[in-house]
Amino acid sequence: MTKTSSARHYAGALSAAVLGLSSLSADRLPDYDVRGTAPESIAINDNRSPAGTLHDGTLTIHLEARTGEWHPDADTDPGVVVKAFSVEGGPLQIPGPIIRVVEGTEIRAFVRNGLDVEPLIVHGLYSRPGQSPGPEETVSIPPGAVREIRFMAGKPGTYFYWAATANVRLPQRAAADSQLGGALIVDPRGSVPQPDRVFVIGLWNESLLARDEKVSVIRFVINGKSWPHTERLTYDVGRPVRMRVLNVGFAVHPMHLHGFYFKVDSRGDESRDDVFPPGSSSQMANTERLASGRTFTLTWVPSRGGNWLFHCHDAVHLQKRRSLDGAPVPAPPTHHAVNHALEMMAGPVMGIRVRPAKAEPARRETGERRRLRLVARVDAGGTDSEPAYGYSLEGRRTTPAAPPYLPGPTIVLERDEPVSITVVNRLPEPTAVHWHGIELESYYDGVAGFAGTPGRIAPAIPPGGSFEARFTPPRAGTFIYHTHIDELRQQQAGLTGALLVLDRAASYDPTRDRVFLVTTPRRNPDDDVVLLNGSPTPAAGEMRTGERYRLRFINIHTSRPNLRMRVMAGDKPLTWRAVAKDGMDLPADQATERPSEVQMGNGETFDFEFVPATPGDIRIDVTNGGVGLVLVSMPIRVR
């Protein structure tokens, strides 16, 4: 199988099997002519300018749904015909016009169905919080008709509205309907508006005839564009950044911020938003799993200048895809990509530049720098399209591993100890390593061709070359290291591993401190199999009653954002205590006893304390997020 046919395999099989896109009728041909009479152009909406007119506490807005041509890639690339909203008399927009009001505002929305023959069923224009949206919270508008919808804004929060030409749930919209939606934001009454940005994540998926074959064409977008055509953001060191992120498409997006933690301020959906009250314990993360139809808001404070990414961590969603007219997009030669970030990534990705403070002091390091060598190697059993790669680790307090190089070696570092990790590339293609969750200088972040500062951009590591990453981990926790070049292919090949930071590295006891690293099989990754610590059938472990164990779960699978981890005795989950999320210790009111089950998106880590109470046979189960199919299980004998 060639690399091009392998990519085609992922776009088809994984889009249906992993993302659940079969509900989007991926087998049918489009019911419109994408190359016919040129329709009107659709503008990209950055959600900065609220729509409508406010007078005496009432916002009046005139919306219209029409058909136009959308360019989610470069404006000069082929487009696709979809339905979209506009302010009546204005250009069509993707996402739809943002409705933003203060709590207590009445909203009068006049919605015109400008589609020729299809009724328009509108959702989300009702007072919040709403019940589970039902018939009383939807409005059907015949072709050419206008309906007035009046409601009070309701409770402050982050919401959205959407529409379709059939009575379906949000994920089931046909491709042509998929961009009919926009943000609805309610700000608190009497508050001083704080600067923020609103980012709407969408998905378009359709089947086309291309070059005598039927192929699936997909676009994941943020505010109407796919990377590298998404908006570039610029912020200043020390100034808080506020974001509202809405997922109005059908796919789960674990959103990861490089280099920093963010505070989760709220989580919600179309009908309600749970805003965490002031004074409550902060919910900190660097990766937040965002399901279809869900929203969250976040705040973070940049503390270091440089270039950073905010992106979905599902590697399938970052894959370069076919042109929207179905023609294959030639990938850059794997060995000679000039700029990985621009040439080999796509989808729901935002580039962020943080401007340094004018007099940002140089960081001084004290103590001896620990030196390690992480060597990327070719393993046995690979092919051109599905290679077998792995890492070995060399340095003080390490024992070099012998092949096979799966799973990747667990790197154990010490909090506040300066470290130098030289990544040596013994692969036949370039690579790079991202230190996922570590707070470090941008240049060492591992995004080749992007990370760093003007005039000092991190390069890809060529075959036979090396790159020294220098950082001082500021906190103890569970982190990840993984390739950030050709993510889908190289991560599947085996270039991932656990990175643990301890208060004292010498105290690490792997018999009580257990890592459970979930990765993708090197071959046939759409099968109902995942690897746990490098194996589909991990060897049995042992524990003893009354002893405390730290269980560190890491999901670095390339395409499974819905995995659930459990500790089971028979058919019943046992109990554990939550300890940390994404390497950040939980505050006391969140570090609670609970049934041993957690759902994890790609790129998330969770730590739990577990004390076996009685002897017998238990197991660690990893299941899918839907029907609970056990994908891999590790038996454990408690003595």
C-alpha cells in the first residue's frame, strides 16, 4: 500500500468507524453540483462583531438561510456548495452571525428561509437554560417564508443555534446543511465585558466521484477555515486570554494547548451552560475533551513568549486531505518537508504568537543539568505505509532498551532539575518530539517549522541528525512525549511514550507507580484493538491488599477520543481516588473517592490512587465510549 492509498484508507475507514460519520450518509453521492453555476461566495466569520440591533432592551436580528460556495481551505482552492446563514441583506457567513446579548435582553429573531424547495428547521433560538430540545424549541419555516421567534436570553453562558432541512439531531445533518449554525452568547447582567474570542468548530463530510472512484472528502474547521488557513492569534505575556470553544460538528475534539495550562471556566451544550462560580476550585487542564454539541470556556495567562499551537489532539483530524473537488492532494515528500507545521498539518488548529514582555528577564538555571539521549529507531515488522518505529533511552540512571521498541521507554525526571534531552534521529525520514504538557520555552516545544521566536524557529530533525531539548520541569505529574511530524503515521508507528516528573526521581517505584499507556496498533488501526503498554494482550500484574498504588492513565491513541478506563472486579467497578489531571494535582474538593471509571480524549492523562481491599482477581479494562466493547484488558492478581 502506498502512502497516498494509506491516507485514503484512513479518510474512509476511520471517518466512518472511528468518528461515526456513517450517519452523515457517506455512501451517497451529493445531491448538488459542486461545479455548476457559480453561487454567491460565503464569507468567513471571526465572531468579533455581534449581529442585530439593540434598542430598549430588545435585540432585533434578521437572519436568512441561503446557498453559497464556501472555501474552507485557501480562498483560491476549490470550494464546495453548502447552506449558510447571513444577516438578511448581507453576505452569507460561516459560522453564522453571532448573537451576543446581556442577560435580561429580549431577542426578536426574524428568520427567512431563502432555500428554494426545502423547509428549514431551526434549533437553539429559545431562552436558556432549556430542556432537552424538543418540538417546542424548534421552528419549521417553509421555503421563502419568514418566522418571528421571540424569547428572553436567559442565564449567562455559551450556547449556539443551528438548522437543517430535515428533522434530525445535530450530528446527523447532511453535508450541505452542516454549516448552518452560529454562536449565541449571553453575558452576565451588570458585568464589565471582558475581551474574549469565540471559536466554532465544524465538520463537513461528503462522498464524491473522483478519478473513477467514490471517495470521502472531509474538512474539520475552526471559524470556517482549516489549518493553515485559520486565523493567527497574537497575545501578550502576562495578559489573560479568554476563549469560548463550541463544537457544532460531529466528531469529538480533545483540544490541547501547547506549553500552558488553562482554567476551565464552564462546560455546556446547546441548551445549558454550567459556569463554575467565583471562588470555586479551579479546574485546570492542558487538554479538554470536547464532544459533539458541547461547549467550554477557558482562561489562560501566557507567561513565555513564542509560537504555540491550540489544536485538536486526534491525529486523524490533523491529516492533510483530498481537495474539495475530490482530487488527491500531493503530500510533501516525507523526507524533505520544508515546514512541517504548514505542509503536513490540517484541520482544527490555531496558531498563537505570544509577544514577550519588553524587559523579560533571562531565565537562570542552577544545578547540574541531567543529560539524556532519546534515539528514534526503526523496529522490525513495518512497511512503507505502516512503519514500525520506536524510541530507546540512554543516559545516567537509565538502562538502554533492546528491540522491540514498543512501548516507548518511560522517561522519569525530577521537578526543578534542569534536563537536556538530545533527540537522535536514526529513521529514514525527519522527526521531532513534542513534550506534551511540559511548560517550557517555545523553541523546544517540538513543532518543526513553527515553534520558537522570529529568527529562531525549531527545525525538523533530519535522518542522521539530532536536536537538544532543554527545559526544567516546574511540577510533578504525568505527561507524554510523542512525535509531532506526520503525526498519524509516526505515532501509529510507535513514536510515543510516558514522561513522569516526580518530586524525587530516585524514589520512583514502578511496582507501586503504574503507567497505563494506550496507543494505536502499528497495523490495521481501525480494528477493534488498542495497545496497552505496547500489547493487545498485556501480561498479568500483581498487587497486594492494603497497599497504595498510583495509576497513571495516558491516552495517546491516534483516533480514539472516547476511551474509558476501569478497574473491575467481575462486572463491578471498584473505587479509586482522583489525584491529578494532565499532570496538575487536583485541589482537595476534586480529589475525591469515586467509582473507578474515567473517559479520556487523546492527549489527556489522569492519575488515581487505588488501594485493593480484598484478595482475588481484578483487571484493568479499556473500552470504547459507546457500547462498552472491551478493547484491551490487563488481569491483576491481588494477594
